[in-house]
Amino acid sequence: MDNKKPLLPVKSDFVFKLIFGDQRNVDILADFLKSVLDIPDDEYDRLTIVDPHIKKESEDDKYGILDVKVHTVSGAVVHVEIQLRVAPETKARTIYSQAKLVTEQMASGQKWSVIKRVISIVITDEVFIAEGDKYHHQFRHRTKDGVEFSDLVEINTLDLSKLPPDDDSTDLWSWMKFIKSDDEEGLDVLAQKSPRMKKAIGVLKELSADERTRMLYEKQEMARMDAEAIVRAEFRGVIAEKDAALAEKDALIAAKDAALTDKDAALADKVALIAELRARLGEGE
């Protein structure tokens, strides 16, 4: 009897971070980043994975936890995050997180020159950029005719749902296939692509075979599903409240319509009575 456990999903933010957010696997991270970004190769000579928390400026301030946050040789900040769901606020949240990574570099009295480049990579399991069929988009501050204002901030979106089934001979396709797939046979084929890909798949298999890792993954999944259930329940509650309010308004409108109908009927009776009286007066002349 085969008791072999299925592979953990790389597109889970928990598993993704265990693979790409571990300093021992920095060579895997570098190979993935090279497939996405167009920064000089020497920027990858020393990548430092750092605390992924975005700093809060006050107790009421919003902040997030990025899946992987890394500094390059020049001090540029690259952050990578997985978003299984695309919500209406996902774009605003991405811009907010990136802005925080810019402003947290500044301390009082420092010169603007201390600000280093910030690059975001957002991987989604649902359609994020609806336009076109490209699975990778790069966004920077440019005019319509391509004149660049600054490369200080950059957002890259990777859409797993748009990944074509057939290999397009790019390293990025291979890495996105690795992130998207949980098919062991297919991953074994991918492992032949490069030593870094082979190592990444080996790390995934080790993590998938580790009981403690599976337990932590399942615990996180339960917490995520509970949170989603709460959100759905709250959403249904809001909808129910709105439906009740609309029903109340409809009932009020119906009552007003009925009152107007009664008034119209009473007015018609009065008009008929007046007409009858005029007729009688006319007969008496």
C-alpha cells in the first residue's frame, strides 16, 4: 500500500515562503528573480532575505506581511507575494504596500538620496490584469510614448491562470509552472531544466514529506478557510441587511402607492359628485 503524501502546493503563501524565503535557498530565489526582472546580474551576487513585516507608523496604521522580502547588492528592495484571490482592493493594497516600503527607508533629517529602488512581484491564482493574454506585466512610471519618469518603483504581476500549457522556452514559464503545478511527474520533467529548478523541486519534496511541515500547512489552511468563512458570513449579513432595508423601502413605497390610489379614488368620487350636482342644477333651470 502506497502511503506517499501528495506534494504541498507551492502557490500556498506558507509553502512558497519556506522555499523562496529561506536564506539557504537564496540561489533558488535568485534564479526565479532573474526570470522576472531586468536588473543587472551583479545585483544578485548577494541577496539578503529580511523580515517581511512592513513597519507600522502608529497603532491604527494598516500594514501587511510580505511573503518574501529581499535586499540586492545595491540595497534595492524586492518583495514577492502570493495572492490566491484577486479582490477589488488588491491593486490599492499592492500600491499601499509598495509606498510603505519606500517611506520606511527615510528617517528624520535624511536626504532623499537614501531611498533605494523598490520592486514588487505579485503572483495571483486568478486573473489580475484582465487586458490581453500575457501572464507577466511590468509597470513603471512612464509616459504613453515610453519616456520614463523614474525606475524607483516597479510592480510586476504574474498571472498563473494565464500561463499557457505549452512551454514557451522561457525560464519564467518554468518557474511559474513550478509554482502552479502539484503534479509530481510534471515537476520531475521540469527538474531537468536547470540545477536550481532541480534543487527547488527537491526542497518541495522534502517539505511535503515532513510531518511537522504538513501539520503547520494544514493549520494555516484551516485558519485561512475560517477567515474566509467569517468574511463570507459578514458579507451575507451585510447583503441581508441591505435586502431587509430594500424590502422595507419597497413596503413603504407600496403603502404610499396605496394611499395615492385611495386619494385618486376619493378625488374621482368628488369629481363625479360635482358633475352630478351640476347636472341636477342644470335640470332645475
